[in-house]
Amino acid sequence: MTPEGQPERTSPTGKPMVRATPRDVVHIRLGSFALVAIIGVGVLGLVAGIKWLAVVMAVLGVIAIVDICLAIRRQSRAPRDTTTEAG
């Protein structure tokens, strides 16, 4: 998002410029989708009484959360002056 009153920056080809890298965006989006699936399978494992499945899903959930947090951290640490093409 651009500050109030400032136009959005665009590349010479006309694409919007953003601070997030495509890798960070992919990590955040795929990680969130994976997290939803992991929670679903983990709950099903608990309901079915398969405790090892719930434990495995809990470990995978923690890994997904850490990956998302690292991607957000990389995105926020990007220098303010540098932007890349979106898409």
C-alpha cells in the first residue's frame, strides 16, 4: 500500500512494483493453505482416535507456522527503497 496521496510505483512495463518477493508470497499463501489442511487432518485424527496422526499433524503445523513467520519477516526486512515487479 502506498501512503496517502502518493501514486503507486510502476515498472517501465507498467506492472505495479511491490516490496514482497514472489517467493515470500508463495510461502505465505501455500503455507496458509497447508495449515488449513493440516488442522483438518489433525482434528480428524483426534476424532478417530489416531493419536500418532494428530501428533504428526501438530509437528507439521508448527513447521508451516514457522515458515510463514519467516516469510513475513523477510518481507518486512526488505529495504524500503527496493521494489520488484509484481507478477
